[in-house]
Amino acid sequence: LQQFSDTGSRKEHVKITSESKPGFLERLSETSGGMLMGLVTFLLSFYLLFTNEGRALRTAKSLDEGLSLVIPLVSIHSVSQENEGRLVHLAGALSTSKPLFDPSYGLSIQAVKLKRNVEMYQWVEYEESTEYEENGEIKKETKYSYNTEWKSEVVNSRNFDREIGHKNPSAMAVESFTAVSPNVQVGSFILSKGLVDKIDDFKQLSLSNLEDPHADVTRGGDYFYHSENPRRPEVGDLRVSFFYAGLSGDDPYLGSADKVTVVARQRGDQLVPYRTKSGDFLDILYPGDLSVEEVFQKEHESNTMKTWALRGAGWLAMFVGISLMTRIFHTLVDWFPVVRDLVNIGLKAFAFCVASSLSLLTISIGWLFYRPLWALLVGLLSVVPILIAKSRVPPKKQQ
């Protein structure tokens, strides 16, 4: 059943849908499906936690190996055959063979990357939903509102609840793209594709020094507008902005070329990934002029952050998996509100304690072959959440 209530404005409306309250068997069936999903999530969390520890320790070993072998280059303007195949460290200004350009807008720049970003003025749908129970039915009230905004992707108005009055074009007349210089160097050394991919610190390009490229294009601030009136755009109007990364030549407006620091294997005049004994590859690039120690410290910090992020994700997956698997107990007592709330609190506490213990235990197993003493300590810590939970349970009264 659907009921419509219009607020008087075509930019906002409310829809109310209602359905019968699911019976006990129906809810039990849904819970069974959730239990299966919970089991899959629970098992995946073990894989994520275990492999993450191996990856973290392998990466740390590779970085330590790299630090012990790396050779700082004396000069970046000559290629020494002595360093062939070895891990080298160098820092210098980026250079490219020729500028990147966009002939459609009469724009060129000496940089590693040039990105054209096209946005279209479009309708965007927002929805807010609330559910409530009335006369034994579950009712859902959804408020749809519409606003016009600049968007980089085409918003498909066919998916709107009400497309009439909010229709968007199906495609953009001008496409976004990113141009990448085919030859990027630091001194006499050519950077590999992997190193070039790491140059991604994009900055918006000022258009104040450029002329309007066409009669139907107007420049306003740092945008080119395909619009009759940029101050009052209409749906379907376009605006184009440009971004660059890795300035590779001195520019009168943007300044001198960007400096980068690279740690990679020297192969002829190319800088390519270095394979460590652990099986990892080292091809590191950072903006600025950094020492060897600073580079490897940043890499260790990045590895630590990634490790903790994946540990958190693994624990959360385990907690969600246990919660879904034990939800059947919540469903069984759903008819008794007070009991249901108590069971709900108990199940969350149970999931928290078990997820914490099993996560620590899995991490300790992951460390077993690399750092046995740490593995033993973390394994002992895995018992703590269960001991805390047990201490919270009141002792039985003396008979």
C-alpha cells in the first residue's frame, strides 16, 4: 500500500508504505539467513587477521633489509654502472620531455599529470526514512527532497522516486580525463610507471592568465563554464576545472619544479622496483628532499597504520559475525520487551568479549613463527576479556 502526501513544493514529497508485521516463523527464517552470513563474515575475519600479521612482519623485514642495503647516489646527473641492480636513494627535481596540453581549452603545463575535471549541474535526490508500528503494521515514512548541485558523475534521474520535474541529461557533452607524461625523469634517471603513479598530489590550476577559449565558454574564477549565465546555471550546464601533479619545469606563475625523493633499483638509466628476500617490492617515492632514514621511517609508520587499520577491520568483522550468528536468541524472546532488551545487551557483551579474545589469539598465532615470545604474550592477553566478563557475573548465593 502506498500513500502520497505532497508538501506543495515540487522539490519535496513524502511517501508512506506499509506492510504486515512479519510473523514469528518469517522472522526466524530471516534470522537463519543472517546466521549464515554471520558465519561467512566470522570465518573471513580469521583470514584477514592472520594474513595481516604475516604481511606486516614481512613488510617490516623488507624495509629493514632495504635500509641496510640502500646506496645514496652522489650525483643524479650521471649513471654509474657500479650501482647496476642495486637499491639506490636519490632526490631531485622532476623533469618531463614536453608539456601536457588540452587544445580544447588552449591550456598547457609542464607537469607529470594534467587532469580535466568536468562537472554538470544536476538534480540530486535525498531521502530520509523513519519506521513505526501502527495497527499491527510496519509503516515506513520516506521524505524525498531534490536539490540542484554540481556533480562530476552523471546522476541517473531514472532511479528517482519522482523523475517528473527532476530530469537530468543522460551524458556529459565534455568528458573528464587525466593526461600523464610518457617520460618522467629525476636528473638522468627515468621513473617506472609504478613510481609515476605515486605522484598524485593534485593542485587546482589557476585560469586567471587564460583567455576564454570559445564564444560559448565563459571563464569565471578557476572554472570554464558552458552556460548562458554562470551565476544562475541551469540543469545540464557544465563547468570545467584543471588540476596538475608533479610540476616538472620552472613556471612564471607556479614556481620551480617539484622535488621528489626516490628509493628503487637502478636498471641502466631506469628506476624500477627492487625485490627483497622476503618477496616484497620496494619502489618508494615521496615529495620533497628526504634522507634515507626519513624515507624508511615514513614507510614503517605507513606499515604500522595499515596494520592497525586491518586489525580493527578484522575485529569488527568478527564482532558483526558473532552478533549475526547469535541473533536467533534475540528473535526467540522478541515477544517479551524487557527480556528482549536484557538478552540484547548480553549478546552484545558476549560478542565483544569473544571477538576481542579470538582476535588476539589469531594475531598471536600469526606471530608464532616470527616472534614466539610476543606471540605467547598476546596469546595470554586473549584470555583477559573472558576473565573480565566472568568476574562481572555475580557469584551464586550460598545455599
